[in-house]
Amino acid sequence: MMLDTALCLERFAWHAGRHADLTIQSLALSSDPAYVSVRNRFSATLTETVTCSDEGAYITSWGYRLGTAEDVESAAARLAFLLAALPA
């Protein structure tokens, strides 16, 4: 079965957006690769771009594996920790 990476990124963006200190800058589902850009709302420099691999792994722009689509909430929480955000 083929993984719907766009749906995975939409879910990731929703969970990341639940964190009080994070804001979604962009959700680019039609780009190649599709990605979501997230930033700490109190810092212009604390930003990260996240993609979803065909295997369902959320990967940062620098290659860090945040987690999988099976536990998207934990993957979003890991990104929040990396961006110094408060818990959801």
C-alpha cells in the first residue's frame, strides 16, 4: 500500500500547530518534495522544514528523523522540543 505523504504532512502540521509556541509558515503539498515549514513564533531564526519519506518517516531539512506517521503526535512534540517550544 502506498503511503499518502500529503496526508501525513497535513497531520504533522496540525499536531505541530497545537504547540503554543509554534506556527506553521507554509504547507507545500504540491512541491517536490512536499514539506511543512514550522517556526517558533517568538524567533525568526528558529525554523525547520519537515518532509515525509515514502516509508512514513518525518525528516528535518538537516536529516534528523523526528518519528513516523504511526506516531505523528510524538514526532511533532520532538520538533517542538528542538525549536524550544512549550508542550501542547
